[in-house]
Amino acid sequence: MKRLLFTLLIAFFMFAGCGVGVSDYDHAVLDGMSNLNLSKPEKAYEDFSRAIDIDPSRADGYVGRANTLSTLGRYAEALPDYNRAIEIDPKLANAYANRGSAHSQLGQYKKAIADYEMALELDPKIDDPPGFMDRLFSNEPNTDKGIRNIWSI
């Protein structure tokens, strides 16, 4: 009898413990991130849209959906979601950095520079170790494709 009770107790905790503390919103965002990482952007788009439908007051769903649109090369469509994420959380450095990338892809270099600068101001380690932002702002040789050089053309 004790063995049966113990087995039922373990089974209960196994089933009850699945997803404990994780909301539907969080599940949708995690599903979206997973699908984006698995190169399933269309599914990721659906997941992030579901997260936004569940709770439109949270920024990460918008950032995820915008990143998905950028992955699909739909940069102009991504901008409203980046904008909404920044409206919700104006200190979200990665939203500025990613919006800057979208602006850059659209040839909107002044806006891209402003976003990159804001991202670095909010989180100086966002580009640590130095990577794309460092190269974009560099005046060193062999960085002729840096955004400042393209913009000055």
C-alpha cells in the first residue's frame, strides 16, 4: 500500500510539476525562441504573435516577432514591433540594437546610428567582446563597410 501511494505521489508531482510557474505567455515566447533557433521562422512568428495576443503589455513578444521578421528579411515590417517594444520598455538595449540593424538594412543609416548609440549607452556590454557595433563605428583600416563610412558616401 505504501509503495502504491508513493508511486501515485511521484506520478502526481511529475505531471503537476510540468510547466509549474511558467505562464502561457512565457510558453509562447519560449516556443518562438526555440523555433527561431531551429530555423522555423514562420512558426516562430506564430508563437510570438500568440504571446502578444496573450499579453500585449510585455516587450519580449514584440522583440521576438520583430527579430523573426528581420530574419525573414522583412525589415520594414519589423520596425513597428521594435518601436512598440521600446515604448513598453525604453531601457531595452537589445531592442535598440536590433532596430538599428533593421534601419541599416533599409539604408536608414542616421536612424541606425542613433539606435546603436542608444543601445551602447543603455548597455555598454551589449557588444562585449567588441563585435559588429565596434566595427560599425570604427575608423580603422579594413572597415570601409562601417556604417559611418557608408553614410558619408
